[in-house]
Amino acid sequence: MDVSCKTRDRMQSRPIRLLAAAGTLALSAGVWSTVAAQGVVGDLPGGPAVNQWNFHPPVTRIAQDQHWLHGFMLIVCAVIFVVVFGVMFYSILRHRKSVGHQAQPLAEPLWVELGWTIVPLLIVIGMALPATQVLVAQKDTRQSDITIKATGMQWKWGYDYIKGEGEGIGFVSTLDNSHRIMSSSGNPPPTDDYLLKVDHPLVVPVDKKIRIITTANDVIHAWMVPAFGVKQDAIPGFVRDTWFRAEKTGDFYGQCAELCGKEHAYMPIHVRVVSAQDYSAWVQEQKKARAPPTAAAAPVQAAAAEVLPARP
Ligand SMILES: [Cu+2]
């Protein structure tokens, strides 16, 4: 192909490229306007927000520390980036061959060698120290007020209160059926808590240290609530633990965070943080519901058992 042919090709491909760019822009604008037109999905307090740019607002000390660490590391990395690339581009432009500079052999004096070893080491130590502090605090599950075992199952969570107020309570928390129907329809209506609503949320008191012991029945799942800064794998045959102390009452949401199978997106986590009094009332209510049948109820249940024999 000669030069004129190449030029012609380039001239022909230019409008095509422009057209493609315009098409992409129009498509993006179309998608954006469709989303904007729907405009009915709102932020979910304690869960994801629309156009969320940052982490969930923290409600535990650990989550606050994680946010701080994130900002701190970002600033350190940005400063290093600007300084290193600034010096590099300045040197390349200012000392380029075309303005008469000659390459010189690098003498590599001792102070340079020491400097570029010690300075990065100090930076790494400066980053590692606060990170280690938070990591150690994250793993300190001693002296909890309440211990709850969270068992991952395909595809739901089982909760057993095994120590502290509420000991003995246990239930399974499954995706609310209305959300499954919405999902199966293939065209779910805009819903703030889409695929995050469960039938039985985990209920815990505010300002108490809650230890979560994680394990799983089948495959690896992970118990994650971003507002608490908590994420712990749930592994079959193993026991892991984590903890949180929620500083605010309210509903907080998370999801299984380990790709576990076809319904990975259908096993949400909903934690309801309530006041100490409300928690005690909830515990009483649960215990009453789980109490053995009273003398008055026993004959009715016996009759029901006769009419409806247990399935083999
Ligand atoms: Cu899972």
C-alpha cells in the first residue's frame, strides 16, 4: 500500500471513528436518561446508596478506623505518585538529548543507596503500624457480651445465639419471598432494598460487643456487613470469628461475600440493632414462641399430629 492510499484510508476511517464515538456517547446518554427517568430507587439507610462513591457510613469504631486508613493510604500513595512521576517527567523533559544533554555515568554514592532504601522502608513502616493496630483490634474477639454462630448454607444464613442474653435462640434467615418473585419475573420494579430483605433479621443490642462465629454447611460463604467493617469467611469444618459493637440503632445490610454458587446473590444479611430494652423484649418474645407447648395447647397439637402425620 502506498502513502496516498494510507492517507485516503485514514481519511475514510476518521468519520467512522467519529460516528462510533458519537454512537457511544448517545448510548451512554440513553442509559443514563433511562436510569434517571426511573429515578425511584432511593438510598437504603444502612445499606447501599444510589451512586455511592465511598464505603458505607461507619457505625462501629473499627469501620471508622478502616475509613481513616483508606483515606490515609490514598493520600500517601497519591503524594508518592505525584513526587515520583513529577521528578521523572521533569528530568525527561529538561534533560533531553535534543536540547544538548549527554548521558552521564551514575556515580551511585553511598548516601543515595541508603536514602532510596531507608525512605521507602520508613514509609512502609508508617503505613504498616496503624494498619496492624486496626487488624489486631479487628481480631480481638475476647470478652464479648453476646456470641452468635452464623452458619452459611446454600443459600441462607442460620443464626444461633450461643452465649449471653438470648442464649438458646436459633433461626434461619432467608431472602424474603417477595424479592425472589421480583427477581424471577426478570423485570424487578425499582426497590431500595432489592435482594436485601430477609424473613428473620439478626437482632442485636446497641453498644454491646457481639462476637460472630462463622462456619458453613456446604461451601465457603462469607459474612459481611460493610457498615460494621466486618467480613469473615464461613468455611465448612472450620470455625472463624469476628466482632462488632454497633454504636447506632437501625437496620444494617450486607451480603455473602464469597462467590459460593448459583444463588450467591440471594443470601443477604440483615442486622437489626435495637436498644437494650427492645432487645430484652425481643428475647422474651422469641423464648415464648419457642417454649414447649402448655397443657392447654398440647391436646390441640396432638390432634393436629393425628390429622397430619409426620412426613416420612
Ligand atoms: Cu454464600
